[in-house]
Amino acid sequence: MICAIVLAAGRSQRMGTQKLLLPFAGSTVVARVVDAYLGVPVDQTTVVIRERDELIRAALGDRPVVWVENLDPSGDMLSSVRCGLRALPISAKTILVSPGDQPSLGHALIRQLLAAFGAAGRPILVPVHAGRRGHPLVFATHFRQELLTAFDGTGLRGLLAAHAHEVSEWPTTDAAVLEDLDTPTDYRRARGCRNGAK
């Protein structure tokens, strides 16, 4: 079973507004990310939100996702990853983790990631663009318990460092794997690239 975790519990402090609800390519930022997973062979897409975040729920409408609330208002990314991991079914075998602010992710990229993961023969795969590691991170479910109990302060980077010999890097020309909409400048740049602007 292939499961995706979309992290949508951030506070968007540097953006000055809820970045996941910003318009993007005829949709919203978070809806674009979720739709990328719903259009590929992923069996369950889990969306981690803040407590009682009805705006994110409304933005995703009736999409068939599993909702999980991160009840820690000051929680970091790892705390949201853990919330998502706890909600996965026991039959999960492969896990993908994406921040909710990667709206340029597409079906083709995720399919290629999954194919590369299957062919790599290693239990962790990370996409690399222009020499930098990005997301979605793909890993085997046997790392779930370790992530639930370790890597405080280092998060998923801690997992990659602790299991460096088990990591496969997947090179891609798609800059979407590095997308990170933290500021208004980031958002304008991403929309410009999407529209073909220079």
C-alpha cells in the first residue's frame, strides 16, 4: 500500500497570510498538492492540519483524503510528520511526505519518483535538483517507528543522515521538488514560473 502525507499545519508567519489557501493555477496551493497525489497510484492521502482548521478543509472540499489534526500549535514539521504516520494503516508499505506548499508538483513527477523508488533497491529515495535535495521524500514503512521516537530537532534530515547508506538520490530537472513558498517573493516567483514568465 502506498500512502502520502501532506503537511498543512504550518502557521505561514513569513507569508503574512495562510499561504496554502493562496490561488495557484486555477486552484489553491494546498489543493494543487493534494490533487497531484489523487491523480496517481497512491492508495491513501493523509492531510495534516492545525486543530479545527476549517479553512483548509473547505479548500479541499470533498476530496477523498484522511484528515489528521496536529494538536500542538507550536509543533514543527516533525510533529506533523508523526501525526501523519500514526494515522497510516498497518498495511502501508511505501510513504511519501510533502510540504503543503509545493503546488507545482505534478502527476508525472510523482509517478517517476515511485518508479525510481521501486527500481533503486534502497528503502529511502530523495529527489535532487541542481545539487539540492528536495521533496517528496519516499521511504519504506519500517522507518515509521524510528521517526515516531527519534530525530527531535533534526526531523527528516536526521533520518537521511542516520541512514545515509540506505538513501538513493534521484536527479530531476523539475525544480518543483525544491519549491518552498515561505514569503510573498517565493509565491510571486512560483506563479511566474507556472505562467511561463521570465
